[in-house]
Amino acid sequence: MKLVGELIINTVALLVVEYVTPGFELETLESAIVAAIGIGVVNTFIRPVLQIIALPISILTLGIFAFFINVTLLWGVAAIVPGFNISSFFTAAIASILLSLVNAFLHKLAKN
């Protein structure tokens, strides 16, 4: 049940970011759900490995490189999922920040 709640929150967060960010496009609700699943899988399995490998660079850049890893992974999911398009790296960076903020807000809202 918790997994379904997480999926709903992530899907709603993607839809909110799409509404706010130009160049961040989800064609259908189904593509938003598949994108939320893809982002969840990437954040669970691939991101931790990349962050451990890039830890020395992240320490030298005071965490900025970790942000670029997150942006690149979001952009990569958009390249793989049909119906999910991000127009540029800058758009992916803005969307990554907004997605984190909206996700945090929705998780706080769901706990109350």
C-alpha cells in the first residue's frame, strides 16, 4: 500500500512540475505514471551507485556534482520513457529542483 502511495505522490509531483516548467512535457497520465516508476527505479538502484563512485568529486565541488548527477538521471529517464520530454539540460535542472520541493511538500502533506 505504501508503494502505491509513493507512486501517486510522485505522479502528482511530476504533473505539478509539468504545469509550472516550460519545456517539461508529459503527454498523458499513463506517461506520467511510467515516468514516476522510471524515476523511482533509477533513484533506488542507479543513483546510489553513481553517487558513491562520484563521492570524491562531490566532496571537492561541495555537492554540486551530486546535483548534476540527479539532473542527468532525470534527463535520462525522459529520454527512455515515451511521452516524457525535457527540452534542455537547463529545463531538467529547474525541473529537478522543483520536483524535489514538490515531492517533499506532498510527503509532508501525506503524513499529516
